[in-house]
Amino acid sequence: MLLFKRLAAVVVALFATPALAEMNGTLRIGVLNDMSSVYADFQGPGSVLAAQMAVEDFAKRSKRKVEVISGDHQNKPDIGAGIARRWLDVEGVDMIVDLPNSAVALAVSDIVREKNKVAIGSGAGTAALTGAKCSPNFVHWTYDTWAFGHGTARGVLAQGGKTWFFITADYAFGQDLEKQATDEVIASGGKVLGSVRHPIGTNDFSSFLLQAQASKADVVALANAGGDTVNTIKQAADFKLGEKQKIVALIFDLQAVPALGLQKAQGLQAINAWYWDLNDQTRAWSKRYQERHPKKMMPNHMQAGVYSAVLHYLKAVEKVGSPTDGAAVVAAMEAMPTDDSLYGKGIIRADGRKIHPLYLLQVKTPAESKNEWDVFKIVGTIPADKAFRPVNEGGCPLVKK
């Protein structure tokens, strides 16, 4: 029996091809993210639900069979890469989506290029994915470190925050986010007084906060995300950092507000690519989503980005006729304007960057909020043509000079 199983595994490996899913009559989409740690509420099961909803809505216009599977990369690039290879080589996955944790996203981008499949980063942050590491098989959907680093720093500098100290997640995402914000600070005549780096999933930020406090910087900038950002802000309140220094979260998403409570979060400003309460269409979709979410959460901009990205990918597959040639599918995605009920109309540039407006948000006061998820008010908009790094400044080799 053992010998038979081994032989069967060899046969599967030998005959698994990039077209396996199509041979079986089903296109397969893999949602790869953090299902159990600091990003689980910010992507996790919510992103899987968003992908499933996109497939269901696509089924109203197409007879193509589509299946969604999911995997937990545990914020470890080797685990994420291993899942991606197994999905592509053995399990017939055609497209991998979400990919929070930039180190994982960079590894998966290389793998899908090697296998000529598709990856779409909705939760991924680093702008390197559309810069020096751009790929004809990768699309960057929701946000990136350039947009949020430069955009947030520009706004804070305009409010008088000239000296900065960074508390940074010590991996590709945090490092790039710090760099992008630093570039804007220095270019605008500000000064960075120092920085400290912490492992992802840190529980005790006291030593980092004490260093930030001792720096006497105008701004303590948090170049981390998810549960790490929530914990940093909570503990900063214990040290009363906000009384003399401005705490700025460079990445601050919807689920962070209930986790902090409006009393602590009120007044905090953020940039997001989307908000559930934008208009009637976003509210209607978000209500459907919330009813099915295991924790009854509203979607954030990255989860909405999964829905939007999956829909556009499936439209491109229909146009090409098959998901087998990933680079051809991405070329079709770039050739077609993007258009859906959540993100509206947009484009995908030659470097793989999806272009849309970004929104300046401010956390409401408890008196302004009507319910648990009524947490942001929109205080400004960054137009699509100003929101992201200019296409000729990223160093992407796919961009014609």
C-alpha cells in the first residue's frame, strides 16, 4: 500500500501541468494570507469571503467553473513559497491573491513568474512589487508603501510635524514604508531623529516607545500594521506619548478602530483606498459581506480589493479564453479598464500598479459614530493621478523609457 501511494504521488507530480485546473474543468484561485496571527482580522477569512463573493457574482455572467481555496502563510516567506509551489505544481491553482506580508508577496511573485501564472497583491504593501521587482505576472491592487508613506508624511508635515522617529516592523514591508516616509520628510525639509525595529507579532512595545519618547521628535511614526499597530497605540497611551508627540500610523485600517475603541482612536488620521460607507453600492455590498463574515465584521479596503481584483482577473480570463498563460491574462487585465461596484473605474499600468483615488480619513468621536463600524469620516481625496508613484520613477524594467 505504501509503495502504491508513493507511485501515485510520482504520477501526480509527473502529469501535473500549468493547465491542470482547466483540464479538470475548473479554474482555481488561491487566497494566501495570515489566517491566525496579527493580520488575521485585516485579511484572513474576510479576504477568502471577498474572493468567494466575486466568484459568485461572476457566475451570473459566465458558465466557467471557478473554485476558491485558501492557505495560511503564517507570515513566513518559506511557508508561503511552499504553499504557492504546491498549489501551482500539484493542485492546479491558476491565480494567487491577497498576499499580506511583503516578504511573502515578493517570494510568490517570483514563483508565479517562473510558472507563468498570476499573483495579485491586495494585502501586499511594498512598492518594490511595481518597481525593481515588477513582473509581467503580478498586479498590485489596493495600496502600497510609496502611496501611504509619502501621502501620510506629506499631510503631517503640512501640519507642522518636522522631526520624526520611526517604530518599524522589521521585514520588507516595514522597512520600505519607513524609507518612503523618510524620503518625503527629508525632501520637505524635515529631519528623522532615529528609528527602532521590532519583530512582527511583538507584544511588548515599551522599550521602543521609551526610545521614541526620549528622542523628543514631533512625530512618532508607526511603520507597522494590523495587530502590531493596535498594540503600539494602546501602549503609547500608557506612556502618555500623545500628550507631547504626535502619533502617526502610516498604515491604519478599519478593524483597528474597534480594537482600540473610539475613545482612544478618535481623531487619528489615515489613508485608505476604499471605505465601506462611500456610497449606496459599497454599503449594499458590505452588508452582504458582513452577514456572511464569521465575526460579522465590515470589510476594509484590502478585502474589498480582493473582490475587485478577482472580478477583473476573471473578466480577463474570459477575454483570453484560458488562464493557462498568466502573462497573457495580466496583459489583458492591463488592456481593459477596471470597473466594478466597489472601486469604480480605473486602470492598471504597465508596471502592474492598479490606479484609483485614495481617501484621507479621520476617526470619528464617540458622539459622531452611529454604530460599531461607523468609524471614519472622509476629510479629503487624493486623485488617482496623484495617489501613486509616477510610473517612470519606480525602476520597473517593463516600463518603456
